Amino acid sequence: MAEQKFSWSLTFIIGLGFFTTALSWSLYNTFLGPYIQDFIGVFAFLIPVPLIIGLVMVLDNITAFILQPIIGGRSDKTRTRWGRRMPYLLVGIPLASVFFIFIPIAGAIPYTWGFWVLIAIIAIFNVSMAIYRAPTVALMPDFTPSEHRTKANGVINLMGGIGSIIAFAVGTTLYRLPGYIGWIPIGPLISFSFASLIMVLSLLIIMWRLKEPPVPEDVEERKDLGIAPAVKEVFRSKDRTGIYILFAIFSWFLAYQALEAFFTLYGENVLLIDRASAGFMLTAFALTFVLFAIPAGFIANVISRKKAIMIGIVGFAICIGIIPFVPILAPTMIYIFTMALLLIAGIFWAMINVQSIVLVWEIGKRRMGSFTGIYYLFASLAAMVGPVLCGAIIWYGGVLIGQPLGNYVLMWPFSVVVLIIAFLLMLGVKSGEAGEEEKLAVQE
């Protein structure tokens, strides 16, 4: 079978959808934890604040866990004049962009009941995001043959990384702007509004430049579309690769979620820097992730996706395992050394993340929406469990040493342990390399 051409420009356009999710989630995860601490921190001697923060931070992941697999599978069956995936973008992105603006408004309410307003706003925002995330990611394999998907996913993750960089660099800078409109700080309002505007502009570009391909005949005729048949197939298959991959994904996302959910609070409570500066530090992680996203795809094509992931796990674990020792080893250069380790960690995270969903697609037999849904099922489960479990460990560790707000240093050993588990699970992966889907199609 002749190798099909790869379109760089088309892949970058598709990547705009993932760009919007990375941009908004990066700001969301950077500042939501501190907003919650502002509301409930005064009750630190009565309630486990880090655990409560973790519970609130997983609301988006509970929503994603429930909706994204269903919507991803449903998009395989959707037939409209706009395509299979596009209707979900047309609904989800505008709704999410509107309610995103209300997060800093609710977070600034100077009364305890403002906490519940914030919860309501983020609940609607989370549903809006869940509507379009899985269909957005499924667009790429719809357009891209198997042998190019690792490279294409590098582009998609590059776009996501650019979204994170804009959030951490521009968003946190705008967040610092002084002044108020009523009770609402101008900086946070402009920061979140800026992100919402970019989300809408990205959707307009996608609508202008992207036309979904026709549904392949072999997919049109399938009766096993949807999330439930896909899950049954993975767990009933004699080849256990799918199970090993999915639980490995669950494990390394536990580590990533601890970093994303609690790093700003680690900066505030351990490094003793303001929340905007702590959020800005994550620019280093996002920057090298962006720079290495496409090279990581090429490396996987040379050494195999499995080996690339395992190298990434080892490197990522070493970097975040060193970070808690920086205040001891370099007390006068904490900021610089921590950012340097985050820079290196971003490279290894690219090695992991760029390949992970591609492995899932390879076992999906062209049911991209359904298997994208399975991927997010396990990633969302990790994002649900991670902040709560890590938050509980942080809180209990703080109680033991008399710190009611929690011992945030413990987020790092927690992440290292779950990365070791992910490495062990990857040893059981026996398939998922480039071209297997095409070979299967020929055999059928």
C-alpha cells in the first residue's frame, strides 16, 4: 500500500481545537486552587483545605469522565452537513468561552457564598468543555493515516503547548494588572477574557479552513461504534496491550495532575512566591514541551513509540524527584533551579504525551471517536483521583508537622511513585506501533 501524503497546514488547523483546551485549562488549573483557598483558607483548622481544593479541582474531570467518552463515541455515529465532529465544536467552544470569563468574577466575590457561585460557574464551563474536547482530538486521525499519526500528534501537542505558554506567560502577566471594576480585579478579568477571545477566533479559523472528510465506507457499515463496544473489546481481547496502555496512561496522568493542580500552591506555600509568579514558572515546562512535541514524534518513529514513552517516564520521574530538594541544595537560587528542572521535565513529558493517544488509536481499528473517548475515560479518571488523593496526602502530611494548610512538598514523591507504576505497566505493551491499523484493514 502506497504511503499517503501528510498535510502540515491541515494538521496545524486541526490543532487549533486542542490549542483552545490547553489555553483555558492552563489558566483554570493555575488560578482555581488559589481562588478556592481564598474562600476556605480561614477554616484551615476546621477542614482539610488541600483535600477540599483537590475535590473541587476534580469537578471538571468528573464531568469529562462522564461526558467525553459518551460524546466521543457519539461523534462516530453523528451525521450532519457540517460533519461528524464539527457540530460539537460549534456548541462547546462558544459556551466555554462565555463562562470562562465569569470564573474570575465569581472568584472575587467578597462573601463566603461566592464559593457556591464559583462552583456553579465552573460546573457549566466544565460541561461546555466536555462537549467538544473528544470530537476535537478525533478530528486528527480522521484526516491522518496511521504511519503519520505520531508526527501529527506532535503537531497537535505543539499547538496545545503554545496554548499553555500563552496562558502561563501572557495570561499570568495580564493577571498582575492593577485596579478594580467594582469588586472585580481588572487583571484576572482581562486575563480570562483574553483567553476567551482567542478561543472564539480559533473556532472561526477552523470553520473557515476545515472541511471534514466523508465517512469511510468500512466505518459507515460498522455496528460496533460507540464507547461501550469499544471498552468491551479492549477488556475481552486476548492481547492485553490495550489494558496495559490504558492503565499506564492512568498512572502517568496521576503524576501530571498533581503537578498541574498543586504547583501554584506549592509556590505560594513552600517557595513563598506570589501565585502569578508560581504560575509563570510553568511556562518553562510548557515551552520545552512545545519545542520537543514534533521531535518527539520523529524519535518515536525511529526507536518505537513504546521505547520513547519509557524514556520519557524515566526522565520525567528523575526531574520531579529532584525538585523538592532544590530549596535545600540551592537555597539562594530556588527559582532558577526549579525552572531549569521544569524545562527538562517538559522534554520528557512530550516523549510520553505525544505517543500515548496514538497507541490507543492504533488498537481502535478506525473508531477514532470511540477510542478517543476511551483515552479520555482513563485520563479523566486519573484527573479525578489524582488531585483528591494527592490533596489528601498533602493535608495529612501537613497535619503531622503542624501545617494546617498542608505539606505541598509531598506532591513530588507521590508523582514519582505513580510514574514508576506507569513504567512497569509499559513493559507489558506488545503492539500499537505505526501501520498496524492498515495491516489489519488489509487482512480484513
